[in-house]
Amino acid sequence: MKYTKSAFTYFFDKGPYLVLLSIVPSLLTALLFSPTATLDYLLEYRDIVFTDFGAMYSDIHRLPYSVFYLGIIGMILYVAAFALMFGIVDRHMRIGEFTLSFRRAKTRLNYNLLTALRFGFFYGVAFLLSDILLTVLYYLWAVTFGAGAEWLAFSTISWLVGTVLLLFVSTRMMLWAPFMLHTGLRSYDAFRMGWRQMSGRMISASLALFFVLVPAVVVTVIVGALTESVLWRVITDGVIYSVVLSFYVVLMYTVFYDVTGTERMDLQKIDIWSKKWKWKISANKDKEDEKRG
């Protein structure tokens, strides 16, 4: 529970701003990739389609692919949203100033965009591979057992195992982006450093992610049980994307500041810009702030 309280306290305070920042990219991305499709499909176990793999994949996802280009636009915008969120959360924790200023947007994009692109690409590929693997398993169980209770049981186990694996990878890779951004390490070196530094912190960080994923699962089941509307699925997926990924950025920096032993100025009950504290912020620090957003 080490990180759970800290991350949720921050998220309940500043998270709504991050969610609003990412909601449009989230809704557009949900038109192309559904994070809940494989879970929602479990509710259809009596009427699954398994004439061939392609038919099952289409039946699982049921997205408006005629507007796929909007999903591509959403993913591009999400890279920019990640770059902005990295800068916003880091600056707040580092010097105690939370700002969504458009004046700083260009600096944050310039400094963080490449890392955000790598970050988004990696997690996008991981999600896509997991989604395809689950669909393959669903199809194999359907060919073996047909529609019914056996298919539901084996598919549910597959979904649980796949979700746990994604949770493990997401937690283990949590420090990759911050180490790339703030230590000067190259991508591979940052990956190795982040991987090592998560040792001993996996359970605490995983629990924090688990507690934000549970409501997402509950909402998915409720919406799936109440309606088969594609529109509602897209809206649900978009909100889940926005909330979960915004929380992930918060948790990522919560863990990073703990690992590096850096004092979090957002937790201080002081005005760091008052005369009493101005002397502590050197000209070099100001220059660094401009670079890091």
C-alpha cells in the first residue's frame, strides 16, 4: 500500500485536470482500439461467433472501423497528451507549481515528445499483442468446446492471465520513461535501470494499479450487461483510457520520486515563490525548469 495512498491522493486532487487533458484523444483512440472488448465479449458466451478467426475478431471488437482515421488521429494526439502530462506532473512534484499553461506547452512537447512517442508505441504494441493473443485463445476454446459454459470458463481464465501479465509488464516498465527523461540515459539503459529499480516495489505499485483497474472492470461489465450499443462502448472505453492512463502517469512519477529520493515540493505546505524560499531556486534551476517544462 506504499504508493496507493500517495498516488490516489494526488490523483483525486489533480487527476481531473489530467483526465480532461486526455479525454479527446481517449475517445478518438477508442474508435480503433477497445481496451474492454475481450472482457465484454465474455458476456456473449451463449452467442459467440467462431466460423473462423476473422469473424470472431470482428464480432469481439465491433468498432466503427469506417472512421479508423479518427482513431489514428486520437493516437497521435495521445502522444502529445503524454508529453504534456509528463511535464505537468513532474514540474508540480519537483517545484510545487501545477500549471496547464499553454505558454509551457511548446517546451513540454519539445522536451518530452520523443519519450512520449516511445512510451505510447511500446504500450500500444503490448496491448495489441495481448488483445490478439486473447482472441486466438477465445477462438481455440470455441473450436474445442463450442459456445457455452466450458468456453466461458476457459476464456475467463485466459482473460485473467492476460490481464495479470499486462499488469506485470506495465508495473515493471513503470520507470522506463522517467529515467529516459530525467537522467540522460539512453532508451535501453533507461529500460535496464528502470527494470532493476522496480525490484522490491512491484507489489506496492501493482496494488495501486489494481485498485484503479477494478472500477474499470466493474463499469465494463455493467455497461456490457445493460446495452450492446457501440456508442456506449466507445464512450466507456474512452473514459477508461483517460482515467487509467492519467493515473498511470501520476503513479509513475510517485514511484520515480521515491526511487530517486527527490523531495516532492508538491507535498510542502509552503509557497515556494515567497521571499523566504526564492533564494533556494538558483538561476541554473530556473534554466533547467524551462527545458523540462
